[in-house]
Amino acid sequence: MIVHNFAFRWQPGVTGEQKQRAAEAIRALQSAIPEVLALYVGTNVSPRGQGYEFGGSMHFADLAALERYNQHPAHQALLGWLMPLVEPLEIDFEA
């Protein structure tokens, strides 16, 4: 299994509405992309978050499934409007 973790620092001026839209759109990927086996997202509650306010974790069967997810049109559409709003950090590992 591959665990894909991500965290965002929001760019200055990102609104609460935009943050909520991002959370909802990321959650919707689980039903839109079959490769996503599990998905968790939420606001960071750690005092050690170094400015990363939002994050999540996704589970995939293997690296090939993660790559199919990365190329999926639903994921690409999300990235099109989300990336200008965030400074992302991603960590993937085998579990």
C-alpha cells in the first residue's frame, strides 16, 4: 500500500470559502477516482505544523495506482484552480 500525505500553507488572501471548496473538492476525489482506497482531510490541529494549516492522507494499492490518480482528469482539474492558492508539501511512502 502507498500512503500519500499532503499539507498546504494557504497563500495570502485565500478566503474561508476557497478553503472550504478545496476540502470538499478533495473529498469528492474518493468517489471520482477508483484508485483512491481511503481519503482523510482536515484542518491541522498540531501546534508544530510550521504554518501548514490543512492536510490529508490518501491510500493507494501501489505506486501504479498513485500514478493513475495523479494523471486522472478529476485530479488534474482540481490542481488547475487549487495550486495557485497553496504552498503544498507531499510525502508518499510504502506502508
